[in-house]
Amino acid sequence: MSQNRYNDPRFPANPPEVDEKKERPMIFLLRARKPG
């Protein structure tokens, strides 16, 4: 059943780098907004 995870488009084995770039700025904004 582990092979299904790789075949499932919802869980890509190698996510595109573009997604990482989009997630990184959001994380920085969330950290900056957190008190302390």
C-alpha cells in the first residue's frame, strides 16, 4: 500500500520547489506576527 502514496497526486514524492518558496514567506510572516 506504500506505493499508493507515491502514485497519489495529493501526496507527491517530490513537491515542486515553487511550493516551498510560497510556504517560506508565509512562515516568516506568521513568526513576525507572533507576540514575543
